[in-house]
Amino acid sequence: MLTFLVKVSEDASKTGQGGFADFKNIVWHMAFRRILKSIMAISKTSCWYKCGDGILRHLFPLILILSADYEEQ
């Protein structure tokens, strides 16, 4: 499924790319929230998943986030 972000008319009045950047930020956060909601229950209770090699595995899905400040790297 392809998803395209379009510039809405309210963003046209803002200078530069700020309006469009804000719009993309909102869309990204809403999408990520949906991903988190979809795995929230099974991350606590786990799930069984049959992998491509045919072996049944017990999984606890989670999302790891690395946050770093560029000045400290």
C-alpha cells in the first residue's frame, strides 16, 4: 500500500516548509501510535509464531529506541 502526504490548504499560508513539516510530523506520530496499539497486548502476553523455516517460536514483540544527541557522539 502506497501512502502519499499531500499539502493541505491551511499549510499554504505558512512560510517555508514549516506547515508541511508539521503535517508530516502529525501523520507519522498517528501512524506510530497505531503500530504501538496493535502490539501492546501481545507484547505483555507473548504469541506463538510459525517462522519461514517451519519452526514454531514464542515471541514477545517490542520496540527498541536509540536516542542520541549528535553533539555527544
